[in-house]
Amino acid sequence: MATTTFKYETGEIDTHEGVWLTGDFLLDVSTDDDGASFKLIDVISMRKQVTGTLRTVVDEWFEGDTAPRFRTHGHKSLIRNAYDVHMADNERDPLHDEDHPDNRYPLWRAA
């Protein structure tokens, strides 16, 4: 089963415990083919280095956001929404996908 990686950018993260993380965050996320489960690969903060404590808080937020309870009653997780946008972009332009078979070789070899 292949995996898909995509990025999620945000300016604030609500930890649902009354704590808001602000700044520019870029989350590197992967998922399996059907998008049923998500894995946080990396957290990049544009302002400063991500410390262990900050990474733990972001990990907890990520687990909460991708929990099954957010997939019911019309609620959609932020990560799920970013995945859907990524997949829609790839459907419009399949050559955009780095794993697309046509992108594995240089153009001069494809001729």
C-alpha cells in the first residue's frame, strides 16, 4: 500500500484545553491510500525551533483532530480537509504528484 504525503499550514492551533499556539506552522503529514489514518511526520515552526514540549502539544492536537469523533455529525477535521484539497489538486493535475509514473524519469528518457 502506497502512502501520500502532504503539507498542512496554519497560523494557530487550538489545543481544546484553552491554549492556543500561534505562529506559522507547517505540518508534514502522511496517509495511506484510502486516507483512513494520518501520521504526523514533522512540525516546522517558521519563528523558532520546535522544542520537545511544543512537539508534544502539536502531537496531542494532531491526534485529537484526526480522531474518529471529528469524522461524524458533519464535522471534518482540519487535517482531513487539507488531505481532500491535496487530492483534489492532484486529480486536476496528475503530473503534479511526485509519485506519478510519468514523473519518475526525466523528460528526455520518456521520449
